[in-house]
Amino acid sequence: MLLDGSRGFHALSRAQRWMIVAALVIAYGITHEGLLILVGLAAGWRAFEKDVERKHDWIAFAQFVVLIGLGAALSVVPVPTS
């Protein structure tokens, strides 16, 4: 199993790709986690690609949104320091 989100974008339609970019922007607005900027730039780049229009794959879309939400939630969990 590959953990390559860029390849996972192939399963999404162009509209779904833009919805993922919007979810990343919202997650960044809530958490201010800098890594989301990098992921958002890559997602935006992939959303602009002109490839064969795909049908909506809502399972893949839901997996992306859940992973973005979980990653954002984990980034705001306080880490105890000694």
C-alpha cells in the first residue's frame, strides 16, 4: 500500500480536488500548522492538472477529509514537556 496522497488525487474529480484544497485551507485556518501550507500547495497544483475527468469517488474523498481532520486535530494536542 502506498501512502501517496498525490496519487490518490487521481481517483478524485476536479471538483473534489478543489474541495480537498478548501478543507486544507480551513484546517490551516484553525490550526496554523505550517505543514498544511505545503500539502495545500501540492493539492492545488494537482487540482489544476488537466487529466481525464473522473467520476466522483466519494470514498476516496471521505478518506482524504478524515485524514486532514485527524492530522489537524493531532497538531493541536498539547505535548507535555519536562
